[in-house]
Amino acid sequence: MDCVYLNKAKYLGKFRFFLQFNDGVQGEIDLKPIIEKYDQAALLKNENEIAKFYLDSWPTLAWDCGFDIAPETLHKQCEQNGCRNAPRPTP
């Protein structure tokens, strides 16, 4: 697969997101370490603000403050946290 992107994202609270990627990988990740690492994401330390995400044109997680996270970064973190491929439905 040449390009990875998000099919679905849902905010679960406490900086945790459920993510589903176009290659079938899905699961929960904690974005708190990423948010705390970057000064540009300071506004997102407020849970009310981080919950206002949207999927941009890549599509990946983005916020109106201009902060976004590359889909490849999200995918790598998801895999490192034990996210797995979704089971394929049987015909």
C-alpha cells in the first residue's frame, strides 16, 4: 500500500482516540504524549479543544488551531500500541 490514511476517527476522552485506517488497521491510541511534545499543540491540552478534531484532506486528524498529525505517524503509533487489522467479513 502506497498511502495510508484514516477512514474513521472517534474521540474517546482523556486524549484517547479510536482510529481506523484504509489498510484495515484499527484500535485506540493515546495522543497525550504527542500533544505535550509540541508547543503548536498547546491549545489541545484542553480536552474540550482536542475533541474538536476533524479529518482533513489527507485524511488525518487536524484541528482549527493549525495542528495536525501525519497519518503515517498515527499508523505507526497505532501499530506500536498493538492495533490490529480488522477482521474481514465472511461472504
